[in-house]
Amino acid sequence: MSKKQILLINDMAGYGKVATAAMLPILSYMGHPTYNLPTALVSNTLDYGEFHILDTTEYIKGSLRVWKHLGFRFDAISTGFIVSEQQAQIVSAFCKEKAADGTTIYVDPIMGDEGKLYNGVTPATIQHMHEMVAVADLMFPNYTEACYLTGTNYRAEGVTLKEARELLDALRQMSGKSVLITSIPVGGQPSVVGYNHKSGQHFMLPYTEIPVHFPGTGDIFSAVLIGHLLNGDSLRKATRLAMDAVYRLIDLNKDNEDKNRGIPLENYLDIL
């Protein structure tokens, strides 16, 4: 089976395995020709508290003009951190154009976690992300991001299964396609819930949580998920495989001294 070409539109950190720096080695290792268009250059993971961000919107404009002239094509596009409203408009328009040619669009609406926005992310970002999820064949916010996108109150204790399905349905109305919500407690159990628009089925996949924090685990999940989807696996199976990969990587690295730099992926690609 021929491998699919995928474009990552996400930020690039100089220090730390997050975003593009985490996803590119995984998808490349899985055999997919992987390209990237950075939405921002970030000095280091935001977990250090101090960081510098360079907005690359002008670079994106120039690159897309050149790529269009050269006729570059991609089987799939994955979007992540978006810096501004202008950038969201440019990227969403590009994704719409490519989707019309058959490109599959994956959107991770990166905004926050644990009920709050990430450092450097403003409330205006929520509106930007509405533009992105509208073009998605599959969106996969975490519970916090799902609440921000739908205007739902975040509850640390989580939701019932009925409420999880209602949240999924509210999200899928934004694109009409498939949806996952990650890191959502359902009935007190950490879970990933999903809706597959191709089969019309909801599903819930519980997991055991390891009580340590690494930046970039969501990006690892995204990369493994997308890699398996591109290989033809079902949404439910690809989600389970991505969840298991993240669990194994966290477990193997839970005693690392400096967790803020993320998981040193290159040492563990073989287990993916």
C-alpha cells in the first residue's frame, strides 16, 4: 500500500518535543512522507513559563503562493496551534481548497487543558478555532477545548455518558464530520469519546491515567492516530492504538527529571 503524504500546519518549538517537533518523527517513522508549515516558531515549551513566539503568518503566505505555483499536493493536512485570526482565515481557506480536491483535513484545536487556556493563548483564539474545525474531516479537542468551542461549562469531575454524547453532537454540528474528545472524565473514568460520521456510531474508550504531566502528549496522540488512519484503520481502532502508545511512552518516561521538555521520542519510536 502506498503511503500518504501529509502536511503538518502547527508551531515548531526550538527546545522540547511538542507540536511539529513531536509529530514529524512519528509520522515519518510510520512511513508517511511528512512535510511542515510552521504557524509560529516558539523558543521552548510553554511549561517553562518564559518563552518567545515568532508569528510566521507572512512566511505562510509566501510559502503557499510558491507551493501553488509548483503544484504541490497532499493526501492529508493536520492543523494545530493557530496564532491569529488572519492566520486562521488563511489556513482554513487553504484547507477548504485542498479538501475540494480530496485532501483529508485533521484539526486539533489547541487552546488549553484542565479548564483553562494555555500560556500565551487568548480568548480570541476560540473564535479562530471555529474557522478551523468547520473544515475538519476529524477534529479532536480535549475536554477543555470542547467546552470552549461549545460554550459549555467545564466541570473537573467530568460528565455523564449522556452529557459526553451531547458535547460530541454539539461539536459535530460545526463540521458535520467525525469528532473525538480526549481527556474527558465520563462517570469518573478518564476516557476518549468519539463519533464516526461514516458509520454513524458513538464510542467511549476508557484509560488508566498516570499522574505525571508531559507537554506534547496530545501531539503524540495526534500523530499516532493520524498515522493509523492513513494506514486504513478504523477511527475507533486508531484511537485505541494512539491511547495505548501515549500510555506506554508516559510510563517509560515518568521518572525523567525535566518533564517540561517533553518525551524524548527518538528513543522510543520502535514501540509505536
